[in-house]
Amino acid sequence: MYADIAVCLPLARTFIYKLTTPVETGCRVVVPFRKRDVEGFVVGFRKEAPPDIEVHEIGGVLDAIPLLRPDIFNLCRWVADYYATPIGEVLKAALPPGISTKHVEGLPHSPPRRGGEDAPSAAKARQPCGCRASPPLRGGEFLLTPDQASALSTVTKASGFRPILLHGVTGSGKTEIYMQAVEHFLAAGKTSLILVPEIGLTPQLTDRFARRFPNQIAILHSSLTRRQRIDEWLRIYRGEVPIVIGTRSAVFAPLGNLALIVVDEEHETSYKQEEVPRYHARDTAVMRAKLAGAAVVLGSATPSMESFHNAASQKYEYVMLTTRVEGRPLPAVEIVNMREEYAAEGKQVVLSRRLLEAINARLDRGEQTMILLNRRGYATFLLCRRCGFTFQCNSCSVAMTYHRSIEKLLCHYCGLARRPPARCPECDSEYIHYVGEGTERLEAELKCRFPDARVGRIDRDAMRHMRDYERVLGGFRAGDIDILAGTQMIAKGHDFPRVTLVGVVGADAPLALPDFRAAERTFQLLTQVAGRSGRGGRPGEVVIQSYFPDHYTFQLAVTQRFEDFYARESRYRKAMFYPPFTALAGIMVTDRDRGRAADTAREIGEYLDSLRSNAMRILGPAPAPLERIKRMHRQQLLIKSSSRASLHHLLGRLRQYIEDRKFGSTRVFIDVDPVSLL
Ligand code: ADP
Ligand code: ZN
Ligand code: ZN
């Protein structure tokens, strides 16, 4: 007997080995590979090996029984295929690092033996979790509004695969619906999986679930220790918990008898893994629900263009919650034209007069303010006013950011730090100008303008640890902070009833990025942050500072006209052949040597051109917008295809070509449905 082995290396193909002992599909083995021992997964069997190749024996069997449930194994196959990414890497990502058979051997509740049966029957074969049904209206549970009740019934009304887009403004009660849906399925002995973009940024959701379902939740995220991750994973594997809350990779959690998947804040880009294997956890969740015959709810106040398109074309059911719970009004939004501000003040200012005045009013009334500026540091870059020299990182093609608290210039891509020079290294002038402001500068400005106010700041520099973050948020909630400044970390699902003013500084910056999703991101961020204002009894106000106040993104965000934004943005995406109307894949070619990167990219371009069908357009090769990161030169190609199947076919050929051609030190990465093209 022979087995096909997917080695845990970035390779598309599988390799044939001779079996010495019987194993099952999905078991991990060690195999000799290019003079090394590497880990791999058994993905298939064959009676004979092709005559023309030399076949080695499997070195050893790591798992007597497979750790991956067959349905998860099938999901991994789909991920590897759809994202043109190595199956070995996907299977590895689906398990907690460091897990081995010894953790699961002799477990009383270990799942039934799994051979080749397919997902739904495997799910049926599992024992129900045995948790007793709970009485209606438990602690913290509300009587649903009619909107909520009808949304809930859409989720729970039938069994089988049902993708649902739950579009509801912040505060419209989506989380409450998730919890009651979980409750419903729990009563039927079924399990639920809740995906969140980042655990730290959604502490309230996790807390609310934990209070509602004590001892019934496992939590999976990346800041757990290895041991904690394995322990949480084992609780799920043994069937001890019927609810899992987790980030991206929790989409592979070994829950059996799955009835519901929730993807909260489905538009968030952190659902896309930006390293191999490059999968999108939201879309993988939809596929998992399909394989398991479960409902999947994608929730957002600002759905992604992709999901909204799927709803518009009736691939997903669409449920809209139009009002906030208890009819709390949406905040009044106002845009300040910063060009007029500049004209009036004679210089660039961080805070407009309108915003200053609004903050003052809050301080007088004992209400709270949040100010968003989505850039860290003090100054965005240093510029010599005499010769125009800017301080760039040696290894990356980006300007270095000035951080005043540590008196350093930092590269936000590779972390390189250097002392800010007093004179220009090019022309020796002393006219060094600090351009563009970050959150550190914003905080300093607020402290200077409002010396009696208590100002807090949240960004990745100020928050070394999770507990710093919780301390500042706790202080804000307790009313010990009047003004909270920060990056988009403050825009996430927090509920602070005393916040009646939200300011957005530097709202234009993302629009300048060379990314076709720039307008979508800006619209989402503005809508999300505006949703932070006026969550309590008092009405909220939002002040956005912009140099382009007439841009449709601002105008439509102000009035929260999502459908108008979607229609407008759709026209642009259609005209430019971008998703969701076109299937997109990025090919990134990297090398330390600029010439080698360019040569390989050109060769790949020619290869793609030779195979391309009429349904496709190929852009590039061209240097990526960030031409160099960590000393690697980056060349990019984009494939746009009106047919997903042709794109898929082309990528299959390309992977084969790359592996056969062997580009040496040059690396080639395929990114299907990329979320960032930088
Ligand atoms: P979302 O997740 O859409 O932001 P939440 O579920 O957090 O909305 O609801 C917003 C607020 O309203 C929360 O404080 C929640 O406890 C409360 N809430 C939700 N549903 C109801 C309801 N049916 N009746 C009263 N309060 C509710
Ligand atoms: Zn100079
Ligand atoms: Zn750098």
C-alpha cells in the first residue's frame, strides 16, 4: 500500500510514500524529504506507485487516530484548493501548535472512529452535547423587538445550510440575536461557533456570552499560550463545550453537531490571513456551514461589498435591522472642511475650531469624547525643507514615523529604530520639518488645549499588553477619563453610554492609499466610529475633519446611506473589473535582488499571458506599492477574471509551473481574493 502525503512545506503537490503500518486519512506522519525528516498528513491512498519514481517509506506515524475530524479535513481540502495554497500548511493551521495524539488518547468522550465518512453523517454520529435546555428569559435576556424576533426566526426557522447577512446598525441588537440563536440550538443539543475579528477588541461580546452561558464556552485566540490553546481545543474535541468563540483559525474548531456559525463584524479585514495559508475565515466559515448543513450569520453594521453583493444576488438571505434598540437616534454627523480651516487659521491645525468647541461643551456637561486618528506616532515623517529629503527605512520603501516619547524614528513595517537627526544627512541643513500628525501628537495637542481634562490614548504603542488596554478602557468606562484618543482600536464594538461626541481627525488618509477598497474602508470606519456616539440616553454628535468634504464616501457616511454607497461603489467596481464583480488574485514575487524579482515576475507574466482566456485580464508585473519590505523587493501581478472557474484553473497551472521551474531564492506567493494590494 502507498499513501499520498501532504508535507507541511509550502508545496502544492503531494508525495507518494510506501506504508509500513496501516494509518487513516488525516493522520500525521514523519517522512524523509530532500534529506530531512518533515511532518506530513496522509491525504489519500493508492495500491500502486508510478513505476518511474523512487518511492521512500514513511518514517513514522505520529497520530494513531487522526486529530482532524473528517469534516474539518474536507474543509481543509477546500481551503487548499480554493486559495491555491499548500494543503499541508492548511492542515497544520487547523490544529493548535504542539498538539499530539498523546493529548487525546484514552479520552472518555473522544469522537467516534472516523473513516472516510463525509461531514454531515459524521456530525450526526456525534453525541449531542447533553447540555440541558434552559428556561426562557435567563439573566440579561431581553424580550426581542419585532425586528429582532423576525431576524432570529430567519436563523432558526429551518435546518440545513442557510447563509444570512444580518445588516444592523451598531446598537440594533445583533449580539442579542446571536445569543438567542445559540440558546435555541443549545436546547436542541447542537453546537455553535462564533467568530470575532480580534478577541481583545470585542471583550464585551465575549463577556456577555460568558455571563449568559457559564462554563459552556471555549475561547480560541492567538494570545493564549500553547498549553492553553491545546486545553481549549481539547475541551471542544471531547464535546465538553457546545459554544466556541474565537478568531480566524477557530473556523477549524473541532465542534461536532454544528448548527450555527456567526461571523461578527464580517467586513473586518483581519479575517483574511496575510501569510500562508492565505484563507479568508468568513468565506471559509460559509463553506464550513455548507459542509455541516448549518446556518451561518454574517453580522455587520457595514457589510463588505462582497457579502452585500451576495445578498443582492440572493445567494445569501438578507436581514436588516433598521432601528437602534429603544429607538435611540443615530448621531448627527457634521463634516468640517479643513481647507477653510487652513485659510482661517493661516496654518495647518490638528483640531478644528468646531471640534474644539464641541469638546469644550462635553467637558462642561461632564460628558465624554472619543477622537479617532488612524495613525500612530507623533509625526508621520520628517522632511528637509531645504532639499526635500525624507527619512526612509533602509529596508522598506516607507517613511519612518517619529515617536516623541522614545525620541526615535520607527519603521512601522520592520521595526527598525534610529535617532532623529538634528541636521539633514543630505544637505546638512537644520530645517527639518515634522509632517503629518499621529495619535501621540493628538494626545499632546489635547492635553495642551484642555489642561484640566483627563486625556487617555489607545494605540499599539501605548498598549504594550492587553492589560494596558483594559486599564484605559476601564478608566474610560468608569468616567476617570474625559477624552479618549486613539487609532481604529477605539472604533470597535465598545459601548460607552456617556460618549456623546466622536471626532475623526485625518479622515482623508485612507482614501489616498493605492487600494481599490479605500473608499469602502473609509466608509466602514466612519460608520463604525460614528456608531460609538450617543449609545446612552443622550443624543450623540460626530465631527469629521476632511480636506475633501465633498467626496461621496463622506457624504454617504454622514447620512448612513449604505445602499447608496453600495450602488455608487458598485458602479466603480464594475467599470474597473474589481470584486465583487470580478474574481481577483494577486501574485507577489519577492527577492532580495531587485533584478531577480523583476525577471521572475516578467517570466510569470509571460506564462500567464500564454494561458489567459478572454475572460481574463492580467495587470503587471509592476513594483508593489510598497516596493520593498524587510529588504525584500516586491513585484506584483494581478489577475482579474470574470470566471471564477477559469481563474482557478489558471492558478492550478501556475502553481505547477512555479514548482517545476524552481526559481531558487525568488519566492512567489498566490493570494486569492486579496484584501490588501500594498
Ligand atoms: P449590536 O450587537 O447590534 O451592536 P447589541 O446586541 O449590543 O447591539 O444591543 C445594543 C444594546 O441594546 C445592548 O446594551 C443590549 O443589551 C441592548 N438590547 C439588545 N436587545 C434588546 C432588547 N430587545 N430590549 C432591550 N435592550 C436590548
Ligand atoms: Zn536636506
Ligand atoms: Zn523597515
